[in-house]
Amino acid sequence: MKYKIALIRGDGIGPEQADATIPLIRKLSELLELEIEVVEVEAGDECLKRRGTPLPDETIEALKSSHACLKGPVGETAADVIVKLRQLFDLYANIRPARSLPNVPSIKPNIDLVIVRENTEGLYKGYEYMLDEVAVGLRVITRRGCERIARYGFELAKKRRRKLVAVHKANVMKITCGLFAKVCRSLSKEYPEVSYSEMYVDAAAMNLIRKPEEFDVIVTTNMFGDILSDEAAQIVGGLGLAPAANIGEGYAIFEPVHGCAPDIAGRGIANPTSLILSAAMMFEWLGGRHSDRKCLEASKLLTRAVEETLRERRFLTPDLGGGASTIDFGGRVEYFLQTLSNAR
């Protein structure tokens, strides 16, 4: 099968991260005999300056004709790009893993959790109004939205350590969070093999610091997931290493969690790990969706190659205390792809 991947390079450090990542996709294509076509499309701040819109119609059409999208970080127009794309493609599940990595500062050595965040509802729906001197924001929570994100979380937990905690604030928001909690609780009966619990969001934020190693899968609503996932990324080294997936029924967009870091753009020192690991998540999703073992193998190889590169201190980028450039890091990951492939 031939895969068409839409690439949005993004703003700031995004193009530099892409320059370190795309050769790895090509290398995996060579090593595993995968047919992959990468099609570059425009979106973001620079696109707005050139085209007068941050998300041209032809970009949307290109995404529709691709199997998946790999997206770099976008600047001030992020809400007009990724938030709009989430709604357009109904990418209801935002998947954000947080895992301890070699030679990366982490508050515990054995953290391995995933936050499953509802991606299309809640306060981020954007229904805000001014009524005289009163600002009103509507928090939209539907039963369907709760059911499908909870089910995604339970299915993921089945493949991992079989623990899931639903995070909400139903003691205060009795109707909206109440519905979310009720649906999660009901659905848990269909998954007796998964250990199910609930936690208020403030307690979850505290316990991510106190005992992060005890979490496996966290399922939660949109804004809570946004906040908790940034916290989770920080406890395993920071947003610069954090990948994410936006997944719907038939399409998915993969991107770093962080912003475009304009303060270091163009200097060749950005850590490309977040985009590389986002590509690994993309291969895993493609492999599952299309029952393609080669894609699943590509995901594993890419993840292992990043880990091996991080173990070599001389290839750490400045954010991790090293002196390697963005391209140097990517080049070393490519070296380990070849080495690990030869050892298979």
C-alpha cells in the first residue's frame, strides 16, 4: 500500500524540526520497503503573511486526499489552524503520552502514562459571549462525546497496563462533569479487565507530581486534558520532547505539543524529538488502521532510535545540556535506524 502524508512545516522551529524528521521517514521507507509520498502544504503565520489566510482551502483539500498529516508547531494562528482542523475532521481524541526517556530529567525514572483528552467539545468549542458587562462561556458536553473518548481510553488501557482514571470536577460542575463521570462509570462495566477509578482534576494535578508512576491512562475533558498534559510533559523533561496525536474515525494529525519557539528559530538548536516521536505515533496509527505490520515496525524502530540517540550525551541538543544541532540529532537517529534494522 502507498501512503500519502501531508506535511505542514509550521512556523518558528517547525521547519527545522521537519528537516530533521523527513529524512527519517524516507529512511524507514527504504529499510522497510514502505511506499510513502510526503506532500508539503501550507498553514500558519507565514502562510497568513503570504496568502492572506493561515489555512488555505487547497491545504484542507490536500489533507482530505492524504492518509494522515504530520504538522509542525504553528505560531499566533494556531487556533485558526489546528483547532479548525480538529473540528473539520472531527478529530475527537487528543492523545498525549508522557514517558521517562534516557538522559532526560524526569521527576521519577519509571513514568509511562497517556492522557486521552476529548478534543472537540467543552469550553474550547469557543461559544463565548458578552452580555452588557458580563462575559459568558458555554461548556458543551455531549453524551456521544463522552462515550467515544471514554471508549478510546478503555481500549487503549487494554493494550497497556489496564488501568484507567477518569478525571473530572463533578463535585462542582454537577451537570457537565457529572455527565462525563456518569458515562465513564457506566462504560467501565464493559471493561472488567481494566482497573477503573475517578479523580478530581485538582487531585490529579497534585498526584501527577507526587506519584506519576502510578498513572497509566488518564481520560478527561478538553480543557482539563490540555492543562494536565502540559504538566505531564514537564515532569518527564519538558514540552520540547512531547508528541501528540489528534485522532478521528478516519483521519489523524500528528504534531508536537509545544509552540513554535520563535526566540530560537533559525539557530539550528531546536530539539526535534517531539516531531520525530509524533511521526512514530503516526506510523503506529497507520499500522493499526491498515493492519500494516511494516508501519508498526517503523513506529517501534523510530522510537528505539530516538532512545538510543538520547543515551549518547554528545548528541543531546542544548535544551538537554548538550551541544548538538537539530540536524546532528536527526542524523544520529537515522544512524540508529540503520543499525537497529540491521540487527533485526
